[in-house]
Amino acid sequence: APRGLGAQGGFFSLWGGGGFFFFFFFFFFFLLGTPPRPRRRAQRTTAGTMAAQPDIGRLWERLDAEEKQLLLEKRRLQEIWLKITDMHKENEEARDALEKEANMTFVAGDTRIMLNVGGQLFETTAETLCQDKYSLLAALCLRRPAPPVRHRELPEGRGRAFFIDRDWWVFNPILHFLRTGVLPSDVQLLEEMYAEASFYRLHSLRVAIENRAKDAAGGGGGGAAAA
């Protein structure tokens, strides 16, 4: 029994002596040896952040490129809108001009008008020239000053004539058609008249010749009368 006590006493004496300090230093170094795990996690987090930085940089570059592309598209749309606005403006101006022209009145139907076509003088009336009111010939009979007509000089008096630099031998049957509504039977002359109808803007003459050609192809006898 004394030995056991002595053994316990020896243990406590060891604990009370240098054993306590030995245990303290062992526990202290054990604690100092455990923290490396959080440090490794921190190192991994830092490495992940550094790896993510290039991805963020590429993302910003892509966003910047997309923003520049959007600006270019915006400028293109603005240019298109300006062009459309200009076109609308031009159309409105043309429409106003047509409305003003439509509101213009012609001189009296019995007014005599002299025409110099290719050096040949023709005397006719405003009523005849205005058979197709949207034609160049009808424009010569407007009360208001008409837009300048190609190859034309305004007459200063009764002795002066409107000059038109076209073939007079083709104009002669055209003038006859405006007076009577009758077309010649010569096919070659009809072709020349059809070409001249575009210059004089005689829609009625073009339609009459087209109908004559359709009737001839179909064997009919309709259309304008033949001279």
C-alpha cells in the first residue's frame, strides 16, 4: 500500500514538477501544427481568383465590342431614317407641284396657237392641244407660266410660235388625231407616232395605237378609226 501511494505520489510529484511544463509545451506545439489547413484553403481561393481574372477581362472586352457594334447600328439606323425623311420631303414637294399644276387653268379653247415643229408651222387651237390635258402640248396652253419645256421658246407676239425640235411629218398625223380621233392606216407611221407619243406625253394616243395593234392581232375591227 505505501508503494502504491508512493507511485501515486511519484506521479503527482512528476506532474507537479516538470511534467506540467512538458505537457503544456506538447499541447502548445500541437496547436501550432494544426492551422495549415485554412492556409491551404486561402491559397486555393487566391489561385482561383487569379485564374478567374482573365475570364473577367475577356468578358469586359466582349461587352465593349458589343457596345461599339450597337453604336454602329444606331448610326446606320439614323442615316437610314434621315434618307427616308429626305425622300418623304421630296415626295411632298413633288406632290405639291403636281397639285399646283392640276389647279392651273387653260386659256380659252378658241385661242389660236402657233407651233413651229421642225421648221414647219402649224396653227391650231388650245382646245385641240388640250385634248390630253397632261401632255406637253396642253402645257403650252396654261394660263400660268409653265415649267421650261425642252426645245421651246415662248412667243412674244401673235407672229411668234412655240418651237419644238421634232419631225413635222410625224407631228402632222398626231395633230390630226387630236382634232378627229382618227389614226392613219400606215403601220410604219403608227410606230413613229407611238414613239413620238412618249415625247409629247400623249397617253391617249399611245392607248389608241395599242388598241389598234390588239385589234389587228385579233382580227377585230374596233379601236380608233383609220384614215
